[in-house]
Amino acid sequence: MKSLSILETEDLTYTYSAGTPFEKTAVDHVNLSIEKNAMIGVIGHTGSGKSTLMQHFNGLLRPTSGKVLLDGQDIWADKKRLRDVRFRVGLVFQYPEYQLFEETVYKDISFGPKNMGLSDAQIKERVLETAEMIGLSEELLKRSPFALSGGQKRRAAIAGVMAMRPEILILDEPCAGLDPKGRDKLLRRICEYQKKTQSTVLLVSHSMEDVAEYTQKLLVMNKSKLFCYDDTAAVFRRTEELSAMGLRIPQIAGVMHTLRQKGYALPEDIYTVEQARDAILTLLRKGGAAAC
Amino acid sequence: MLKDITLGQYFPVESVLHRMDPRFKIIEIMLFIVILFAGDSFWILALGTVFVLLAQCLSNIPMKMIWKSIKPILPILALTALLNLLFIDDGDVLFQWKILKITQGGITTSLFMMIRIVLLIIGSSLLTYTTSPILLTDAIESLMSPLKKIKFPVHEMAMMMSIALRFIPTLLEETDKIMSAQKARGATLDNGKLIDRVKALIPIMIPLFVSAFRRAEELATAMECRCYRGGEGRTRLRRLKAQARDYIGFVVCMLFLAASVTINILVK
């Protein structure tokens, strides 16, 4: 398994305002190994250190102690290479639309690729391809980013990072403030992007339903420490521990849990509505009239 | 890194100086500045030092913070000292090289100026360390209220000041965030030629302006929703009220002023 990992951390620790009365350890001895080509959810209570951890992955924050390894190399070993690290590990902040600044959407999306030193032709190819993947029409590319709707702005900003084709894409709550329809659409597009580019996508989210539906693995942070990093199903089996840290399992998983306790022979590891529907229908068909 | 700016940074600890009426503190600091600038003998500086030390003792502000307030002005201090040293031609010549010469008078003046500036900075930062910005604007509003008679918009000025102060930390935080976001897209902010550096500011400044305007609009709407209509008939949560310690402080300051006048007369 080791050969498949792309990003690792070794005893990663970060302390805010070290040496002052406001000292706070936000990330505490985290050891992780993140694999290539995966969709990973990052969950944790507010203030659990998720965002701080994410900012270490692309070298925006320097660890107080410990290391971040990209392809086995310490990203802080050579400061000049740090910029390349940022192209390989793309980070989309919360509310990324506030970073738009160019005259047109096209120019804004090409800011990253331009900084990478790509040729105009390459930039054009990337921008158009990314815009298509994220669902921005060519018409919109010519407009000013400030003239777009909220959802379009969000997509334009995410496209700005995607266009760099990072090997790892980190999205910090990409759906915050979007309506339910917009959320689903955006997440589906991110999922498609991941499959198409075979990259690793880290999705920070507060919605258990979202991570249940779209991710294969979950990284759970609790009080600055890594609680676990495991398959989504395995994480949701730890119902009690999750609720003890202020998280919960997806609602539908709760319903299934209760049904099982009431004696219905439903399988474990069901945490999306579709799976639940299929399982219940199968059970009903098997049981026939007796179950009803 | 942006958070290191201490200008007007309130240091919340418990002390006599913190509890004093901000209006008195402002008047007293003005008296202090008059004392410093009205005399030109070292005795005045000694008096000023005593004043600052006394205030520091009463303020509970650690020496480290005082040093932090002086640090940013060290380059200016060095420059003033250097200019005085080189260009004042007064008294015995101690050193000469071509047209450059250092005189006795130059050394004394540059020393005098340095100490004067340091005292000034410490004095005024003691005011801002011990008074929260909101109290400070309240005090300014109250001190300037006589100007209302000549239709000067005192309340509006004070409101603008407190809003500006209120948003400094918010905007700093925002700048930090935008900088991180653009760095994540490969923006380089701290190297290259001057023209490149100026260009590199565009991706920071535009989002910052946009968000500042957005915040301003939101705040204006929020204020209107709560029927804000200026200072007329508005009551306060914190009323400024002078107490015994404020009068004592004022008397002490007057004593310092008297001492400085005496020194000035005697030295002449």
C-alpha cells in the first residue's frame, strides 16, 4: 500500500501564537498517508484543526514540528520548490469567490496556469476544459467575475485552482452557502473531475450526507488530533464515538440503525438514501406479505 | 505577520491607568507633549522620563510591550540621529572628513532628539495600550462636543472613527486570507523587481476593496434596520464620569507642567 501514497505527514504539529498567552495547538502529532486517485472526506467539529491541517498540505503554514512529505520528499526541505508544491497541491479556501479579481472569468481562471509558466495555447486548453467540467459556459468566460451569480462565482473560483491540474485538490467546504440543488450539482462535478483526472480530492465538509455519498475514505479530526483515517463505511460504524465528538452519522444511517435494532434484517454499512431504498425494497420483496 | 502591527492596540490588563477616564488621559498626554516640546534642556527629558516611568508603573503594561511600540520607529530614529549628527554645525569639531564633520553640538542635539521621540512614542502608546479604541473615540467625541455649537459634525466624526477602528482587525484578517488564497494559486508576493511587486498587489487589493465595499454596504443596511439616525437623543451604554483618581492624576500632571515651566525659566 505504501507505494500508492502521495502525501504523508510525520508527527505534524502546529501551534498558533507559540510563546504567548494565546498559545493554542491546532494540529497535534498527526501521522497520515494519503493515497493517489481517491475521493476523501475530511470531517470534524468546528475548531478541530481541519483547516489548519489542510493549509499544511500545500505549504501555506510551516509545521511547528514534524514533516509533510509529498512523494516522499519534505516540502520544506527546499523553500524554492515550495511554489511547485502549491501547483501540485491545489487548495480552495472557504468562500473562494472572494478571491476573484480579474476583468474576465477567463483571465481569472488562467491566473494559476499562468503562474505555472504555461504557454498561451496550453492555458487556453486548460481553461476551456476546466470550465466545461465545472459547468461554466463559454459565454460566461467573457464576463466580469463580479457580474456572475453566487453559484457561478463559486464555480469560477474553484475552476481557478482546478485549472492548475493539481495532483491533490483540497476543497474547504465548497458548498457552504449554496442551495441544495447547487450543492448536489457542484459535488457531482467535483466527483467527475476526480474520476477524469485520476487525482486525489480532499473534501472538507460538515455535511455527513455529502461525504457519505461522494467519498470512499474519511479523515476525522477531533480536538487537534487525528481521530481516524479509514473507509467511509468503517468510520460510520463508530456511531457512538462520532456523536461523542459532536459529529453524527448520516440521518439515513441512523434510521437503518434503529430499524436493525427493532429486528429488521437489514445489512450494515448503509449510509446513503439510495442504498437504503434498495435494501428496504429487497427486504420487503423477500418477506412478501409477512413483512408488511 | 500582519498581526504584528501594534498601532492603537489595546492591551487588556487591570490597572489604575486602564480605569482612568479616557478624556483625562487624552488631555494629560497633550500636556506631556507640550512639556516635551516646550523645553530644550536635558532636565526636561529627565522630567519626561520620570513621567513616563510613573505612568508605566501605574499601567501594568509589561516592558516587552513598550519595547514593541518603539521597535517600528527605530529606522526613523536612526535617520534623525544621523541627519542631526552630520548637519548641525555647532561647538567644537570632533571629527572631520572632507565636508562631513561631527561637532559637539551635533551629538547633543541628536541624542536629545532621539530621547524626545522615544518618550513621545512611549507616552502615546501607553495611552493606546490602556484605552480601548472605542473608549478613545467616546472621549474624543466628548472633548470635541463644544464644536457642535458651530455645526461641526462631532458625532458623525466619532462614529466614522469607531467604525474605521472596528474594521482594522477584520480587514487585516481578510488580507491574510486573500494572500493565502492567491499564494495557493502560485502568486509570488515577496520577490521580483519593484514593478513586479506592484503588479503582484493587484490580486490582493481588488478582492480586498470589493469586500470592504460589501462590508460597508452591509453595515449601513444593518444600521438603518436598527433605526440609526445620528447622535441626536442617543444615550450611551458607558457614560464617562470623572472620579477622584482622575482629578488626582490631573493635579499630578499640572505639577509636572509647573516643574517644566520652572526648569525652562531657571535654564534660561
